[in-house]
Amino acid sequence: MDGIRTSLKDLQMGQRGYVTGLLCSGTERRRLLDLGLCPGSRVTALHKSPFHGPVAYGVLGAVIALRGADAAHVQVALQGDGDR
């Protein structure tokens, strides 16, 4: 799970990573955790909305949509080609 660290917002479509932390607190943090964005969860960028709208991410077998401001609070380590 040691990869390049970035924010969820910066993942390219089809790119995968693992959640390493959340840079928020309170109800926003609780919401992200409830969506499955817990440290260690694998996440994939799936679809980008037109005109800078929400981006769809695959996490724990579900598809969730996050605005860029929310995705910027999620730290991820990029998954290398050898990670499965």
C-alpha cells in the first residue's frame, strides 16, 4: 500500500488507490466515513460529470459521487500496477 500520495480529487479516471486519511472533522468527516472512505479502503475514479460536476468513485462495491471540494479532503495512496 506504499504508493504516491495525493488527494482523491486528483485521481484520473480509471486510476485506483487506497484511502490513507481524511483532512476534515465533524459532520463532514462522519459523512465520508459513512460512505466507506475509511483508511485502507480501495477506491477507483469511475466517471467525471461534465462542467466540473461531481465525480463517481467506486468504493466497497458501491458507486458514490463527490464534489471536488469533498474529494480534496480524502488522502489516497495510488495503487501501483503490481497491486491487486
